[in-house]
Amino acid sequence: MQAAVYRALRPFWRGGEETRRHRKELAATQWFSKQELEEWQLERLRALVRYAYAHVPFYRRLYRSLDIHPGDIRSIPDFRRLPFLTREDVNTHLDELVSPEFKGLVRLDSTGGSTGEPMRFYIDDSYHWWDAALEFRGREWYGVREGDKIAWVWGAERDMDVLGWKDRLKARIQQNRYLNAFGMTRAKMEAFAGMLVRWKPDMFRAYPAALSLLAAFLKEQGIGGIRPRLIEATAEKAAAPQRELMEEVFQCRVADWYSAREFGTIGFQCPSGGLHVCETRYLEVVAGGCVVPPGRMGEVAVTSLHQLAMPFIRYKIGDMAVFEEEACACGRGMPVLREIAGRTDAFVVTPDGQFVHGGFFPHTFRHWPEIFRYQIYQPGRGRLEVRLVCRSDAGSSWLEEVRAALRARFGPRMKITFDIVDEIELTPAGKHRYIISDVKPDFS
């Protein structure tokens, strides 16, 4: 009943009509063929470049210096000749990247700073309305409708209605409940679990590391009866053991929700398993300055088709990814990411210059149940410092087995040390960093 009331009132909320209009458009575009989608995106990319050239000082100056004119952009290959936008560009030229002619409301926002200093940027209302439309559509693929019950295991207060009485009232109307991932204790997890058993959430939205910790607690305590239809995992890469544990405890699918502060929703995983890049984001995987074919890893560059107050055009977001070579079995024409390998610093470099992304470690460590959580720090090419949180006392015998398994991959020249710790701190954004590397790669 409450969900029905919420859905009836939603169009009258601020932005409700815009979001509903976007959802209608997305209902059709998700079934475009590959060619239809490319034509649809090209039209919007050309309009975006024209707008940026005419109204945004940074792009006008940059494109003129390179003798680029909007009329030159007639095809996708033409668009791919445009220069990339970097975090350094944004930090250095923030005011120049904002259109002084933009008529709508503009707000200052920032990234969470999970990998370093936060980056500030500006967003307009279209950011929120398109993001909401994309989120609602992705959840509907799993039978979760707007207004259904959402349990959050989260930490960023700006995303949670927990501050004042108005926020808490809004959370009640929207049917949201929260467990703060920045302060998870046994007592808080037990209280949250008891509430969930009674309340029966339709979905979780969570950091994988935090929700897997809750799942482990529920399994240990024998607490059952929490059966959502969807776990929306975001903000960090879910390791295979985490995904398996969450699906075992909650008996539902885990869907990757690829998002970023700068854009909101970028991609959503469908029930057939494909992590689809949303139509309103044009995503490229690049290495050595060029777009690489599907199946090859590279850096992610994203263009948002509807953010005009501060356009992001070919913005290197700091992630690494691989496009899938085959279309998704669901029939949707949106491109599919085979893998988001994490941040560009989420890998380890061997002494001979090869780089190994972080997925190697959970696949290796799963053979030793003593390991509960880990973090890899690489201060230099020839050294790895492995921090482990263990379920039981770490004896020298199995640690030497782990060392041998790592050395088999990284070679005898890699110096590997272990540090057994009680806990590994989360980042200020509430995320667990599995890999911290001071070694930068050469993607060429």
C-alpha cells in the first residue's frame, strides 16, 4: 500500500515528470540495434560538441588550439579524434569547464576521494533525472519497482536520508532503511538484521565489502529469512568469494551497478549477466591514446550525453575495463562490459614489467579459508607487502604455501612479505581497497 502511494505521488515531486519522460525514452532505446544506437548517440555527441565549443571556455580554447571545429565531427571515428579530459584538467580549469550561458540550477559536487584528493565538479538537474531513470529501469529488470523497500548498507551521508527529521521522514515514505557501513558493530548488525527479518526488503543497495561482512555475520549467527529480489552492488569491485557468500545467504542475484560521482549511473547488469553501458553514456576503452577492440583491457573514457552545465567529453575516469566481444543473450543493443578491472592503480606490476589486475588475488586466496580479508601494497616493482586479516592463527606452514603461489605468478625476483593484522581500514569513502600500488603502468 505504501509503495503504491509513493508511486502515485512521485510525478508531483521535484523532477518527477522529467524522470518519467526519460524512463519512457529509455524503455524504447534499450532495444535499439547496435547500428540504431550508434546513430542515436552520434546525433547527441555532435550536438554536445557544438554546445561545448559555443558555450564552454575550456573546450572552445582547447579545440581552437588543435584546429578542431564542431563541423568536423561527422562520424564516431571523427569524435574519437577529440582530446581526452583528465582529472588534472578538471582540477586546474574547473571554472572554465562550466558554461556561463547555462540557465538551469547548477550545484558544486565532489568525488569521494577514495584513491586520493577529491575532485570538485558541477552538476545540473539533468544529472539527477537521468540517473534516477537509469536506476529505476535497471531494478525493474529484476522485478523491483520504484517505491519498493530498499535496505542500504552504505556510508556516504550525502546519499542517505539520516540527518534531520525531514530526511528521516522522506526515508520512511520512500521505504529506505540504513546500516552505516562506516560503523558496523555486532550489536548494530544484529539490530539491523532483526529489523530486516520483520520488514522484508525487496532489495539491497550496498558496498560489496560491507554487505558481505553482514552476510558472514548472519551465516555465523544462523539468522535467515531475509530474501530480497536483488542486491545492487556498487562503489567497488565485488570479489568472487563475496558474491558467492551474498548469493548464498540472501538467495538472490547480485547485479553490478557501475556508477561514478561525476556521472551517476554508467552501467547496469541485466539478469542474463551482461553489464550494459547505458545509452546516455558513450564509453570507450583506450590504450596508448587509441580505442582498443573488444576483448582487450584499457582505460575507460566516458562522455555524458546530457550534462550541459559542465560537459564531460572523453573523460578518463580512472577505471580499467574490457568490452565483451559477443552481444548479450538478453537482446538489448547496449554495449556490454566483460569486466571492470578496477581503478587504474588496482593492479600489481611484475619485476619484468607485466601487470596483473587484482582479480588474481581472490582466485588464489580462496584456497586458504584462513584468509578473511586482504590488502596488497606495492611500493616498488620488485616488492609486495601482503596484509591479511585471518579467521584463525596464521601458522608459518600455510603462509609459505601462499608465498609460493604468489611467487609462481610474480617470479623469484619479487620480494613478498606478510603482515597479519586485526583489521584493514576502509577509505574515507567507506570502500575497501584491495590493491594499493605506487607503480604506474605504461598502457601503450
